[in-house]
Amino acid sequence: MSERTLAIIKPDAVKKNTIGDIIARYDKAGLRPVAIRMMKLSKSTAEGFYAVHKARPFFDSLSTFMSSGPVVVLVLQGDNAIKKNRELMGATDPAKAEAGTIRKAHGANIEFNAVHGSDSSETAKFEIGYFFPEMDLVG
Ligand code: CMP
């Protein structure tokens, strides 16, 4: 079933010039970008995006990191896009990520982990709407 997911290439990965490599991995996996936006998040925008993690001890540090430099926000479309993108990313902690995954290749630790991907269809709906009005999705 074709579906959409939200991906973010995080500030650590942008700084390391890995945007092209990461987008090539989406391409090869059949995840077609239907919207792409490069932006620098304010801290409050990052906090709103990660509101579900508000009570976690890492919330402040995560929001500070996510607003520390430019990110690339994408909507990816394809069969089982949510699950496929999570497989492509690998485990949240790059040390536990499988060989061949984006986080294994480009993540440094559980916070600086190169990419974000929606974890369910409900989350995807919220996250896509957080950054893109429906009319900006070209798919
Ligand atoms: P992400 O997939 O963007 O979703 C939430 C983020 O919180 C996660 O990737 C990590 O970057 C971060 N995160 C999750 N767990 C921890 C943790 N224990 N310590 C620091 N950051 C974390």
C-alpha cells in the first residue's frame, strides 16, 4: 500500500555533507520524495515537533541539537514507506544499528543519529502536517 512518511536529515548529517548519500538511499529503496524543504528550526519549532517526548530527560538537549543547524525535511512516498524508512534508518542508537543502515553509516550516538523517520501512520500524519500544507505535496 502506498503511503507517506516524514524524514528529517538532522543537523549532524547536514554538517557532514551526507545529504546526497541519504537521499540516494531513499531513491534506491523506492521512497520517492514528494516534498523537500531545507530549513533551520527554531528551538520552539523543534520542541513542538518532538512534543511527544516532552517528559523525557533528553527533550531539552534533543530540541537544542535539532535547532543547532540546517536540516532537510522530506515527505517520502512509496509502498510501506513508514516501515521501509525505519528499516533503512536502522536502530535509534547507531551503535545498535544494522550494517548498511543510514544511522550505522552516519550516526555518532543516540542523539546525533543523522536522520528521523515517522514511527506510525498517526505520527506521520502529524509530522507531515507540521511542516507541509497538503498543496505542497506533489505526489
Ligand atoms: P528520532 O527518531 O528523531 O526520535 C526521537 C529522538 O530522540 C531520537 O531520534 C534520538 O535522536 C533522541 N533520543 C532518543 N532516545 C534518546 C536518549 N536516550 N538520549 C538522547 N536522545 C535520545
